Amino acid sequence: MNETKNAKKWKMIVTAFAVVLAIMVPYFIFIFVSHSDNVLKEYFQFLKEVPTASLQTFTNPLLPSKLYILVFPYIAFGLLGVAILFACFYGGFHHRIIYFSKKLFLISIILILGLLFASCLLFSFAEYQYGIFNDWCKSIKGGSDKFNEILAHINSLVPTTLPNRDQVIDHLINLATGTGTHNPYPFVWIGINTIWWITGLQIFFIIFITLRTSFKIEQLLSTTIKIQKNEEIAVLKNTFNQGLAKKILGLFLIPTEFNISLWTIIFSVVIFSPYLVYTFSIAITSTQAYRFLLYSFIYPKLTRNIIIPGTIDLNDLPNKEYYDTMANHAPVNFFLIVNLPIIATALIAAMLFAFIFVMLKRPNLSKAGFISLYSGFLAIVCFGLIVYLYSQSSLGWLVEFWNNQSGTFKQQITTKIFGTPNISYFWFHGNELIASGILSFFFLGVLSIIAISHILKIKKQDQTTKIVRQA
């Protein structure tokens, strides 16, 4: 490889990772914040000293652990470091070989994307657990900022028969007010829902930037792309020089990467627009669906409080029944219903923007590279559909869980929280959900057939062109 190409390659790699690191700056700030929070250290000491049996008397015992909050970021940081080292290794290794290896290049891109994606998820999960910890500490205050009222609430929260009760109360006071920890009440961090929206944006930009850079590097290093692309451009120019009807028909029927990308974008908009609306309806904090999920998942994870309107003590029967009932509604969970659809949406959006980039910036990608991009897109789309359908099914199951409670529960709890004894479904359920899933996979199947047929024609054209050249 000549020195000019090598310098351009390293410039692209360094620029891409500089942008990726800039996008991930909030993660690095989080590491500093979490390690500087003395209340968090007090919390870990509290978990170490108070047995699970004691925790169950006034809170959900499945609380955020040191593994999630402090260890996961180091693992994520390690994965990020491995991705950078692997990119540097590939750049140095490729400089020593004569011919551009498409397979090695594709494997490298897939591995780097996988490492970056896993790193983002681990960082975000740690942030999410830290957010749960913050909310848990706030719940100890019982909705008040006055020390005497906080103390009274904690005294009513902790059973009088609990072993080492005074020690537990001292810990809870420190966690609620920051007293004795040499810093004010825990650092304020982004909310548990906002974390995943930011994560979705970070994943979107990181994947798109990585793919965009890989397209440019492949174009720079591959010696066969230019000839293939010139032939494709000639076909497209010929198409645009025809009449309107033939032009429109050609844009859909001529087997080019432009046309496949166009089909992909059109069908994806048709398939995923309803799922995008669904994701916003459950993940925006102002919606009724999100409020319903808070009462179903988040509040039961915190310390027991006066949660039911009209009650005056956290030990009133409606409050106790609410916490006891919500603690047993497994197997569904908040992350799979609310957060994972956000991640799936970000992945699909990043891939679609990659196709837009291919359309607008051609020539940029080899046939093998485009086929790999499309294969990855289909895999992500299938994953996304499964995530959306599972989320919708779980949300419907959760509504049924509330509606199947006793008449007393509905009257004393459901009605006072939601204003009605029977909660309406927030999205498709039952046969409606099955029908929407079948329709979505049908459209995906049609898109796959069209794309695969076009790709096969492209490969056949390439083989024919090679035979002609050899002759």
C-alpha cells in the first residue's frame, strides 16, 4: 500500500474513534461521579450489613449491587479499549499486506461494532442501576425534605422487631439525607428513562459513524470498487435519461444498490412506523402507559411508602397489599418492555441511515460489503420485531394481571391510582397483536425476496462482466 493511502486510512480511523470517544464522554463522567459519591459507599456498606430477610420487611431486596454500578463500567471500558486496539491492529496489519482482504475487513468491522455496542450497553446499564439507587434513596425520605418528618417516616418504615433496628435506621438516615457521609445527598444523575433515550442516540451515532467510516476505508483500499461503481452509475444515468414511467419503473426493478436501498427504506417506513409510535407511547414519561409501568415496576422496587391516595400510613392495608402484589408479577420486567425497544429502534435507525448514505454518496461500497450490510440489517430487523412484539405482549399481560385482581384490590388500589377499576389496553393485544406480527413479518419477507433477487442479479452481472473482460 502506498504511503498516501495509508495516511488517509489512519486519518479516517483516528477521526472516527475521536468522534466515538466524544459521544461516550457522559460514560466517563459517570465513572467519576459514581466513585466520588460517598452516599453510594454508605449504601454498599448498608447492603453488606443488612441481611436480605431484613430488607424484605421494608423494601424490595433485589437492589442495585456494586457489580452493576462499579464493575460493569470497567468491563465496558475494557471492551472499548479492545475495540480501539483491534482497529489499530487491523490498520497496522493491513499496511503489511499487498492485497485488500474483504473477508478480513468485514470481520473487523463486525467485531468492532459488536465491542462498541456491548460497551455502550454495559455503561448504560450501570447508569440505570445508579439511577435506581438514587430513586431508592429519595424514597426513604417519604416525600418530605424536613429532617423530623424523614426520621418519623423511617421509624414507621422499619419494623420494631427487626434485629439491629437502630443500626438500620442510622444507615437509612445517612442514605436519605447524606448526614455523616461528608457530601450532600447523592450526585444528581440523569433519570432512569432518559438514560436509555440518550443511549439510543449514542448507539445510533456510533454505529452510523463506524459504518460510514468503513465504507470510505473500503473504497480507499479496494481496487475493484471503482470499475463496478462506474458500471452502476452508467446504468443509473441511462435510467434517468428515460421517460417518467420508465424512470420510475427502473428505479424499482433495475438491480442496483441504489434500488435495493430505496426498497429497504420504503418498506422499513411501512413496517416500523407503528412500532416507533408504540415505543414513544410507552417510553415518554408524560404518557399514561409510562405512568402505569411506573406503578407496576419502579415504585415497588423502592422503599415502602404511602403510595395509595387516601391512605395516611404506609402500613395501611391498601399500601401493604399493593407492595405485596406487585412484588409477585414476574416474569415480565421494565427493561424488556420499555428500554429494549428504544435500543432496537436506535439499531434499526442507524442501519437505515447507512442505506441512505449508500444512496446519496455512491460509489462507496463493494458488492460483498453491501451484501454484508444488508444481511446485518435483516438480522437487526428480525431482532427488533421480536423485541417489539415481546414488549407489546408483556404490556398486555401486565394489564391483565391488574385486571385479574380481586374486586377489593380494584376498588381500594386500582381505582384510586388510575381512576378506574379496569385498565384499558395501551396497544394491540391478543389476536390483534398476532395479526400485526404476521403482517410485519410478511412485509419483511417481501422485502427480503426483492432484495435477494436483486442481489443475485447483481452477482450474475458481475460474473458476466468478468467473463467478457477475460475474453
